[in-house]
Amino acid sequence: MKFIIIHYNTPKLTTALIASLHKIGIYKDIVIFENSDKYQLNADEIFDDIFTYHNETGSIIDFNKEIHKFIEQNKI
């Protein structure tokens, strides 16, 4: 099982989540999409066996664009 975490400007919350997963024995198969405005989280340097996709520029997935598109399409 893989754990996918989308991180957006919440480094303390994301770090606490990873620590909680480690506390219950989950150390591998954690993938983080770092999608903040600026580089904030270096979890792959803090924790072993974590891979982080650094996406500050929106080059992988532009979550801001997708959220705005969803809001417009659904008239929210």
C-alpha cells in the first residue's frame, strides 16, 4: 500500500503526519507531492524511504489551476 501526501504550505502538519505513520510502523511507500509556493518541506532528507516530488512551479500538477477550474465548472 502506498501513502500519497499532497503538501501545500503545511510543513508542520505534514511532518506530524509522517511521524504518526512511522509511529504505527509505516516507514516505506510514502510519496509526497510538495506543491507549496516555495520550498518548505524536505521530508525526504528528514525521513528515510520517502520520495518527494518537488512541484513548487506546478510543473507536475498545478493544483491551484485545477481547484479554480473545479470551482468554475461547478459554480461554487
